[in-house]
Amino acid sequence: MKPVTSFVLFSLTLSLTLSLLASVANADTNLIDKVCARTHNKNSCVAVFESNPDSKQADLKQLGIIALTLASSKATETSQYIKTLLLNKTLDPVIDQALSDCSDQYLDAIQQLGDASSDLLEDGTKDVRTSVKAAIAAAQSCENGFVESSGREILLSRNAIFRQLCNNVLVINKLLEEK
């Protein structure tokens, strides 16, 4: 084969490969954009998924599993944080009780998200919705436990992030239901 012909074939192959890779990357970005456009905070949703390398090539169901994993990790992290706060023996008794209740509620939320993960793997989108909503309700109950006491701000931002991560799951689940 002549050098010019080899160069042309190489250039053509390289061009087609780069074009294919760009379209795959664009499709992945489009899925994340499609999901996040339906959330309350698109920018935060996009940032969460873009920070996870597995989401870049995920299909919708895989993105749901990633979203559940992220929500579950946040719930576990918050549960550990609450346990650390409960080690403080100088807490006001009302705050101590609210944190103790939150500890139980976050353990429930973690269990609910585990159930949702199993349901998603079995294509049980209705059950996913029920379990994730129960996890959100647990976090809301935690927050409500502070209404009559100071200290609500202790978990306010953590609860908000957790709810947002759960809402990402609900959006993905709704898209799966629409398929």
C-alpha cells in the first residue's frame, strides 16, 4: 500500500473513531442533562453525577443505581455524624432526644434505600418510589424533631442534601416508569 493511501485510511479511521466517541460522550451527557432538567436543582444534580465517573457511561437504570448509592452513602454519613454528636454528654436533653430519634430515622432511611436498590434491580419502579419516599419522610421526621428546640440547624444542610439525592432517584425512577 502506498504511503499516501495508508495515511488517508488512517486519517479516515481516526476521524470516524473520534466522531463515534464524541457521539457516545454526548449521549451520556444528554442522559444526565435529561434527568437533571427534571429536578429542582439542575446544576447540583449535574455536578453530583459528573463527579461520579461511573455515571458517564451509564444507562438510565444504572444511573438510578448510582443515584441510590449516593443517597445511601449520604444517609450513612449522616447517621455516623449523628452518632458522633450523641457522644457529647453535655447536650441539652431535648437536643439529645431529637438526635437519638434522628439516629433511628436515618437507620430506617438506609434500610428503605437498600430495599429501593433491590426493587430497582428487579424493575419494581412502584416499590422504588414507595421506599425512597419513605426514606425522605424519615429525614423530614428527623428535621421536624427539632422544631420545638434549638439545634435544628445541626442537621438542616445534611437533610437537605439527602432529600435532593433522593429526589434525583425519584426523577430517574419516573423516567424508567415512562419507558
